[in-house]
Amino acid sequence: MSDSQSPRLPRNVRIANVGLDLLADSINRQGRDVVTVDWRIPAAGDEQTIDALERLMGRHAARIDTANAEVFRRLDTASPKLTGVARALDVVPRMTDRTILYPGPALEWSEFCDPLRRSVRATVMSEGWARDRDEAEKVVASGGVTLDSANHHATVLPMATAIGPSASVFLVGFDDYTAYSPINQGPGKTAWFGVDEPEAVEHLVWLGEVAAPILGAAISSAGPIDVFAMATQGLQMGDDLHMRTQATGNLLLRHLFGDLVETSDSHLAEFARFWTANHLFFLNIAMAASKATTTWAEEVPDSSVVIAMARNGTTFGIRVAGAGDDWFIAPAPLVQHAMYHSGYGPETSAPDIGDSAVLELIGLGGPAAAGAPAVAAFVGGTMADARAVTDQMAHISVSRSSRFTIPTLDNVGTPVGIDIRKVVELQITPSVNTGILHRADGIGQVGAGVAVAPMDVFREALLALDSRLQEGR
């Protein structure tokens, strides 16, 4: 072969790397261009799951996609309003005068984590059913109260919150869909942080006797308040509406300010100090609005979209639209991406807890991380790290919100509608912005961070959906 016929290698090489990053790193060190394709084996290579995915993304895809489009429409267009404050016994469905509700999937008392046990004991004492912690423990252990998941009563509770019949709750909803959540207890030694000291019990009583009448009167006077319209403004001001709600809470305070100052209640100044020190005041309102929205969406059959995601410090559970009351449950995870108060760390922390992950289902919290500087500190420290959280949520969601937008990303909508098919195929589970409670000492919050949902619950939900469609149900 002559020199003119000899093959010539290209001088400018551009490489696409599929798989391990090791090869790409080596090429980068040699100063060459390389693009890494983020590819992974679908469903981690599990044959049963891959077979189910082939059916759910093949022969059943049109049916599921149609259902998902309707679920997304409901999640994206519902317009819940805050209309008032009332006693739980008077408004919460199937609430009795001896019921205590708690967050997450249903659980036996013996399985309750320490922070939630303490919160339940504080609630028992605040109801007047026991004089101290030991007596409260006996009342619950002997069956003197009925314990049930708040989710079964159109109610959502953040962190380790527990409520009894005399608790005051926000009423938030639209049409025939109303959901409930109590007044946020605020910082310090409070029951929702797993504290059952007298100070926490007294605060629960104060919320019902002092805060509730003032708030209820102001909200009734102001008229129905569009929760998501206010949340939309808050997102433009740096909130994610889960870990940070200060801006939206301030908007609500401004909206109610005239009605508040007109009250003749002698405790107004005391209430004002409570609200202005409570940076998560709006959290519970946003949760109730999200619960009312997902309740509407869950009626759509044949969907693969998650409409409930909750934790109780022991288990983590999800529910899927159209699947009835079935929960898919795994052990509650620890919060992986976290910042701790001085002297605390993973070894002192309770597992993930609370119903607040309902926010992630409608485009708030983790999906909105890219626009919340406060969240960035917990996921790496930069806004690029926060954007990565939002981008991951986009990979596993049906579409993007038409109302919740991220100003730092040219007002692109936040991801909405977690699709279990995408979660399982890509092996990416939702990120949940959350606080962290002490595991056992009853000292309250010891940090905050971003929890990653366990994969097992999504795989189980996927296989159940496949089974239902296979059987024609």
C-alpha cells in the first residue's frame, strides 16, 4: 500500500462517552473534548421490572398517558382557597372526641419513633386526658385513644405533628375538595419537633385558645385567600414553599394586616410576636392546599402519577392516582443531604418524618429548589447544585407547572406529577426538602436537609399498576 493510500487518523477528535465516567475523565486530562451521556441500565437490570416497564410504556402507554395528562391538568389548575380556622372535631372527617391523628402511613403505637411518641403524649396532655408524660403514655398504650393516619382524614401534618379533637385547623379547598392542617407551631420547644415538656403542651393550648380566634376572625373578614396565587409570588421571592416560606408568609401577613389590627383581642401583640418569629407559618397552609389538590387528582384511574407521599419516622409510603387506598411502604430513610446544628449529625438524627412531601407532588419544595438560595446550602452550596435537584425532578415528572415558575431559569415551570414509570426506569427517586429531629432525646430540631425517597416503594407501585392493567382492572 502506497503512502497516499494509507489511512489517516483525524487530528481533531470529539468523543461521546456512554457509561462509566472513568474514560471521560482520562480524555479530559488529555485536553480533548468529550461529552458524557448519562445512561444507565433501565430499572437497574431487574428483569421482572423491565418486563412491567415494557408493558406500561408500550401496549398500555396510551391509556396511562391519557390518565396522566388529566392528573397533571388537575394538579396544575386546581385553585384551593384558605377560608377559615375551626376546631378539628367540628370539621375533620371521621374525627371523634378521642382521636389523635399523626403523619405518614398507618402505624402501630409500638412502632412509633421517639419524636412522634413525644408529640402524641404532648397532644394527650393538651387535651386534658393526662397530667404528665407517664400518664399520657399509659392512656395511649391502653387504647384510651384512637390513633390514625391524618391522610385518612383529609388532613396533612408536618414533621412530628399530632393533633387531637380540640386542635385548630386551617380549612383550605375548592368545590367539593377541602383539606386541613393545624396552625404551624413555630420554632423552639414545640411538639411538632418531638418535644413533650410542659412548655410544648402549654403552647398547644395557647394555639387553640389565643392564636386560633385571632386568625379565624382575620381570615373570615378578609374573605377566601387564593393559596397558590400567593405561593406563586413567594417563589419569585426565593421561597421553595417547603424549606423556606418566609416570603409567602409575609405576603399573607400583609394581606391580613388590616383585619388583624382591627381586632380588639388583648392577645394581639402576643400573637404578632409568635407569627413574626415563625418562618414556616405558611407551610401548613400550602400543605393543606396541596392535599386538596391531590385528592381531586387521585380520582383519575389508570394513572402512574404519585398523589400521596408521606413519612412517619418509621415508614415512608406513597399512593398512586386511581389505585384506591393502597399504600406502598418501605422503611423511612435518613436525610442524606443535610446541615446540622453544632454537636449533632446523622448518628443523632431520626429518620425522615412528616406529610410535607405532598408539596413535592404539585411542583413545590424539591422541584422548586433551583429558585431557592436557602435550599442550595443543603445540596452542595451553589445554585448549580440546587438546579441539579430541580433537573432531576424534571426527569421523573409528567410536565412543568404553568403557574409555579423559577425566575433564575427564565421563569420555566417547576416539574409537576411524579411518574413511577420514569422513577423506576431511571432509578431516580424524588428529593424532599425537610427538617431533621433528634432521634431520642426530645430536644427538637437538630438540622435540615434534602431526603431521597426509597426506590422500593416506587417499584412495588409500578408492579401493582402493571398487575391491575394486566387483569383489566
